Amino acid sequence: MTSQLLQLQRRMATAVMEPLTRQETTRKIRRDGAVMAREASVFIKPNASLTSLERLEIYNKQYWFRLYSSLEDDFPGLLAVLGRRTFERVMRCYLDTYPSTSFTLRDLGSKLLMYLSSHEALTGGKSKLVLDVVGLEWAHIEAYDAATFPAPEPKYFAGITDDSLLRLQPSVRLLELSYPVDDLLISIRQSIGSSDTSSNNASVTRKSSTIRYVGKISPTNLWLAVHRQEFAVYYKRLRPEEYRMLCGIQAGLPLGEVFGTAFQGSTMDEASQADLLQEAFHQWAVLGWLCAPE
Amino acid sequence: MPANRFNGFTEYGVGIGLRIPHYQHIFEQKPVVDWFEIISENYMVDGGRPLYILDQILDQYRVVQHGVSLYLGSAERLNREHLRRLKELVRRTKTPWLTDHLCWGSVDGRYTHDLLPMPYTFEAARVTAEKIRHVQDFLEIPIAVENVSSYAEFHVSEMTEWEFLVEVVEQADCGILLDVNNIYVSSRNHGFDALEYVNSIPAERVAQIHIAGHSKFQKYTLDTHDHPVIEPVWQLYKRSIERCGSTATLLEWDDNIPSFEEVHREALKANCFLDQQHESAGIRPISTVVSQPGAM
Ligand SMILES: [Fe+2]
């Protein structure tokens, strides 16, 4: 038997999470046909100055305002690429399909890339750029507060063979992109700053940041590592061979296989390959990207 | 109560919420602050800057954890991953007590990220108290629950908000984080007597007090934490201190956050009431013991 408490909470959550109208008010008729005023009056008491529906509307608005503002903070690049109207329409559809299932707002955008990959029509002609931007913005969030594992002892490198395993720090995220969205996000983040908090207050109006609109961006293939240095997140462009090696390490392949796949189809001669290997490993070690296997 | 089993027998004085815009000031000026309240969720992460900052704060200040998403009043079960991360953070901060809200906010695994009001029923009190006991057992520290500001009441309620609060904390045998601003805001929205609320609280269970500002609209009052504390709220605070004694007090300021000094100055106004309480109890006034802000 469903408890009275659970029934009431289901009823109220459904009402609170119902999307607002374009004028940011509570809908009169819900999409399932329910009349909101009647629905609200079933469980919420009116008072001398507010009807049941008006009381519900306070929570309905707070829900959407809080979630929009959290997504704006996390995806300023997407906001700039889409503009506010489209951004909000896309986010409303996203949250309607994937309401938050985490206790923390930090995870609110965790399924956005997946959602947009299967709903390209929502972002029209910009869908490829949008996927690159969202992929990078989510990687940024993940890199920011990922764990740090100990680096391997220097002697580990001396004894390395084809069968050796390494791991990448969880803060290193690898992306293959079709647009130079790294430059775009650096300039956007510099102009707006960013925040990363939860709080427990209500907002008088919706909090919205100023948007920097983005002009046309020409496509370029690029391979990127998102990584953390001294608690700040950076983007580093990689050569495709480096990218493939890092992906291999991240996938847990033995180093022999990592090297094999990295140079598949590469026109680089053996001497240059050896130089690249040495240089790349040295740089990754200096940047602290590598950690010992579990 | 000043020091009791619900706040780990501590006497913490007057603190403020740790907020990002103040980090620079805190690290550069190292102001004297009795304690900081942190929002647990902001530090329940695997690594990076949030935990680096927290460790620096913990080196120099006393910290108490305040949560916004345990949803002790949700009918669904507690989230195990949430509890695991929370316990990890509790070990890190060594918070003497931990607070969250007497509210709900999730159902069937979907989170609203809001502090939704409880129906004041005996069933809801029992479910909530059970969950608080579970959290208390798991975390092995005292829990105090905070009364929230609310904008709606339910037909099914069987008692007043304060009766519900008492019912829950007695069944759970837990503490109270008494938010006098929330009492004021809810009293305006629901037309009850805020003083009657304060007078009905079991004073011996009060672990901590919150003070804050809010915003008034024509038809309702919203708990915005973006203004100084208003006089009627200070009066509720005064009455709470008379009843509970000199209790750990915290000012919440979450929006339009002014300078560190301004926030701390506003919080330290609480010392006037705490001093009066100390004098009437024949104890040396707290403000001669606690340094003024920025004194270092
Ligand atoms: Fe509070």
C-alpha cells in the first residue's frame, strides 16, 4: 500500500517539476490534461492572500529558476552558442526527460551530452558544434573535482616493458573535436568567471548571467586533453598520435598495444616515432597525468 | 543550550557561512572568526580545489557541516552513496555536529533540489524520525534538524509546524537547528504567532541557531538570505537565547553577498544578545573573550 506521505510527495513533485509557460508562470492545464488549479487545491491549503495554485506556483518557479541557473553556471559556452531562448528550451526538454537523480546539482548536466547526441534536431544546424561545446564543458566539470592518485615511483619507468600498465589521473579527460571550442570556452569563462556552489536560499527573480553571443566558428579537427594543474582546469591540444596513446592508457591497454595503435596508419618514420614517444611520456610525467596501476 | 549532547558539548559562539567570494579575504587577512558553517554538498567531491580550500580552512578554523539534500522527510529511502560521501567528509572536517533540514525534496529517485515543506502528520513524523536515527547511527555524530521557510501548507496536516518539529526530534532523539528567520518568514506566510513557536521548542534540544535576512512581497515573504537581519527576527533570536542560553549562532547570507567584514559585522550583532544572556546568568560577557573581526 502506498503511504499517504509518498502519495502526497509524488503529487507535489509532479506539479513542481511541470515546465513553466513561456511567461514563466505555472501552466493552467498540465500536459496530462489535469487542471492545475484544481490539482493544487486537492492538497495545498489556500490562505487569505494566496490561492492553492499561487502557493504551488512559488515552488514551481523556484524549481525551474534554480535548475536553469545551475545549468547556466555549468554550461556558459552552450548558452553563448545557442542564445538564451534556445538554451532554455533545450534545457527544459532535457530536464523533462532526465530530471535530476543525484543529491548534488553538480551532476545536473551529466546526461546532457548523451541527450543532445540523440536529439540533434533540438539544436538545428549547430548540433555538431553544440556537442563539442557540451563535451568540453562536462569534461571541465569532471576534471575540476576529480580524485588525484599517487604518481608512479621513478623506478617504475625504468623497468617498463611492452606488458606494463599505467593509468591516467581521473582528472585527465580526452576529447576528439570538430571545432576549436577550447579557445571559445577560455574566452567565455574569462569574461564571466564561474561558480560551484549549492545553497539553501530562494531567489527573488531568476539569476541570469550576461551572455556573450558567438559568431560563426569554422570547423577544425582537434584532439584535446582537459587536465588540472594546481587546482585549476586547463585545455591542452594534442597530436593525434598522443591522443591515441592516452586513450589506450586510459582504456587499460598494455603499453606495447598502446604504442602499436598510436602509430597505426601514421606516416611518421621510426626515429620520429621514438622521439615523439620519449617527448610525450616526459611531458605527461611532468604534468602529473600518469599514475601507477591499481 | 550552550553546550549539550546535540552539539557535541561545544560552545562555538558566532559564526558565518563559508562562501566563495570571501575566500581571498579569509586567506589573506586571516580574520578571527569563531567558526564557519560549510554546505556539505559543496565538498562531497573526490578531490580538486574544493577539498584543497576546505583543508586550508580546517587548518585554521572550526567548521560545522550543514547539508541541503539529505531530505530527511522524503518518503523514499536514504541515498547510500550520499551517506557514504557524507561520512567521508565528516571524518575530514571532524564536525562536532551535523545539520540538515526538516523537509523533503526527492521522490522515486528524482531530486527537486528544493527544501519542500512537510505535511505535519504523525506518519510523516514517524518516517522522518526513523531516517534521522538511521543517519545518526551511520555517521556516529549528533544530528540537528532545521525548520525551513515554507510557502504552502497541506490539507492533511494534523498539527502545527512546531508540534511536528517536537514530535520528530523527540522520536528521533536528535537536536534542533532553530532558524529564527525561517520561523518569522513562515509565520508571515501562514499567519501563526512566531513567538508561540519559539516558546514551544524544547530548549534543551537546540544545538544551534540560524539568523538571516529575507525579502517581503505584497502577498508573501521569501527566504532569500540576501539582506541584513531585521529587528523582529532579532527579537525572536533574543527570546530563543533567553530560553536556550548562549547557543552557537550562525548568520546565513547567500545572495548579493557583501564584503566579508560586512557579513561578519552583521553576525556579531548577535553578541549583544549573548552578552545580556551571560550577564543575567552571571557569566563574563562573551564579547570580552572573543576578538573583533579583522583583529589579526
Ligand atoms: Fe537556515
